[in-house]
Amino acid sequence: MSLHIVCPHCHATNRVPADRLSASPNCGACHQALFTAHPIELTENHFNRHIAHSDIPVLVDFWAPWCGPCRMMAPAFTKAAAILEPQMRLVKVNTEEEQNLAARYHIRSIPTLAIFKGGQEIARQSGAMSEQDLVRWAQTISNSQ
């Protein structure tokens, strides 16, 4: 079985055999790594592609640069990416720069974490989380789907 994975660099959709996800696959278009063990920053232009075209869950951190709890959680979110990839893609959306996305998803407080699968939001959690809590929550949601 193959999975669609969107490249974090050129945003091309790649087809990767499920059993090869852990083998550090590269993008067929730009030849860079499909998984970097770091969250990727997305704009509205690329957000929809990652949410709609990815067969793995996408964990989104809706944040803002002025938000103290967001800045405190950022290192935990980065560490979680190294643990959760390649079973899940972690992305960040700056709600100050991407106000349309924040409005579309009714982001009322930040940080807000949302998990998308198959183009649909399947879970949401508001407030900063530790690395362990974030990983546990994401894995619990992903495993229940």
C-alpha cells in the first residue's frame, strides 16, 4: 500500500510505500528529504495541500510570535516532531500572518493544536503542552482513527 506524502520543501505530493516511510524517503520532484524531524511553517497557500493531500495525520500548532505560552511550547513541539515523524507531519501556522486560516478554523485562543486526517479536523486541544503530553495526545488520537 502506498501513502501520499506532501514534500515540506517543494510541496509536491509523493507516493511512498507504507513500509518505506521509516527509510528516509526523498521527494521525487526536488530530491530533498520528505521528513526532517522538524515542524514546517505553512502559509495558507500550502496549508490546504498538506491537509488535503497527505495520507498521514497532520498536527498543526496555531501560534503567534507575541504569545508567551506559544514560545514556551515551541521547543517541545520541535522535539515531538522528531518522535512522531514519519507517522505524523507536524506543522506550524503563525496566526498573525495567516489570519484567514485562523478565522476559517475558529482559532480563539493560542496555542491551539489540531490534528487533521483525510482533510478533516479530527481533534483539537488548546493550551501549551509538554513534549510528553503532546506526543501521548497525538498518538492516542492517531491510534484511535
